[in-house]
Amino acid sequence: MIDCTGTKFELVDQGNGLWTFEDWQNFLKEAGLLKFEDFCNLKGKVVDKNRRSLVYRLELGPLREIFYLKIHTNYYKQGLKTLLAKIPYTQIELNNMMRYARVGLSALEPVAWGWRPETQEGAVSFLLIKELTGYKSLQEWYKDPACSTPSQRRPLAQAVAKMVATMHGHGLAHIDLFSWHIFVKKDGDQWFAQAIDLERTRHQGCWPWSRLACRFDQAHDLAALHLTTPWPQISFGERMHFFKDYCSSLGIPPKRAFLRVILLIARHLCRKKRFRPYGLVNKFLKK
């Protein structure tokens, strides 16, 4: 169900729709989280909510460590591709986490997962994830005085370019690669980047056209990141440096044709309201 091969993670079936990760077994027992219902009954600060999904920010354990709990109700895929089986989106996100971990992007730490297709409330699933300690979103870094000049932002951009190239080089496309979905940590002189909210990630298939379709999705990633990177704070020169760093990490030349595809997708996406606060939308609309 969840393929953890090739990762540092080991999932343990606790029965009755509950799975926990090996490294967190003792912690969960001490916290009294032993059954599926124990997780669903947790309450914390609501950080996201819609009709099918609820996300809490929690403090657990004696050290009050921070976790995020996603609870989904009647939120699953079902169709011919799933052979009519219900596949919860928490399961899809967790499997995507394992895909990222296999290519070296393993900072996200899943703690527990649960799935019950039939309850009084409907089909319910949850996913408990440890906070990315020491990381800040790319949006937050852009507001940090330590990243106020292009030279200060350069290693930050290089870390993000390397992360995106790693994803793309292994046939992954995030789909929602906005600046608030990229978290970055500085450790000494080293910078590390990790994408979050992996639910909609797509991976390259085996069909003859799959590589082309995947490359289009990856261009979509770069367009979404371009539109949610603040302008004019981040100049076009810095953006071109990022594109060249990305291509260099992939071991390919920075082709104008691919850049044109990215900009065409960005021009199409900029009609959506979510991109308006970042400055580039007006730039596109004037053309």
C-alpha cells in the first residue's frame, strides 16, 4: 500500500486502519496515541480548512514538539485507474513523500497514517507529519533582512534550483510549486530546500509520450514558482541565474525553447487571482 523501499522510513501496521512509523512508536505510545480514533480526536490550531479537509498545528510530547495533522473526509480517488477502489489522498501524498525521499529529498518526516473507508462520518483518513525544524518558507526568506541583496539571496536560489532539478531529473513534477510550498534551511554555510504538500505530485509514466507530458508539468512547476516570486524585489537577472543553475544541476544547456514554454504557461496562469499579489501579473498583462 505504501512503498517505503529505498528510504529511511519503516511503516508498521497497527491494525484497524492505523499505521505508524518505526522511529515514532515509543513517542506515540507515551502520547497516548494508540488507536485510529486517538488521532482523529486530536485538536490544535486550525491552519487550513475546507469541506473535505482539516489541517491542525499540534504540540505533542514532553518537549511540545510541533506536528501537522491532516484529516480528510470523503476525499479519495476512485475510477478506472484505481480499479474502482477508493484511494485516499493522504495515501497518495504519503507515497509521494516516499518518492521524494528515494531521490534524496527526505526532510519531511511522516509519523502516522490512518485510513478507514467506512465510518459514520464517511471515508476518513489522516496523516501526521513532524514540523520541518529550522526551515522557513521561501516567502519568509524573501522578507528576511539576511536575504535583502542579490548576493545574499544567491545561495538560497542555488539550493532551490538544485532541489527542483533533483525532482525533475527523477521524473517528478510537483504541480503546485508555489513559493509557500518550498521550505529552506540554512545550516552554517549550507542551504537545504524541501518541497511540501506533495499530494498532487505527478511522476513520469512508461508510455511513449510520458516524458513529454512530464516535461510540460515540470515547466508548469517553474512557471508557478516564477509567478509567486516577488517582483521587482527579485529581478529578472536573478531569475535567469536561477534558470541557469537549474539547468546546470540537470546537466542540460539552458534552452530558450524550454524557457519560452515556461513563460507561455506563466502567461496563462497569471489570470488566476492567487498570483496577483506578487507583481508579475501586471507585467504579463501589459504585453
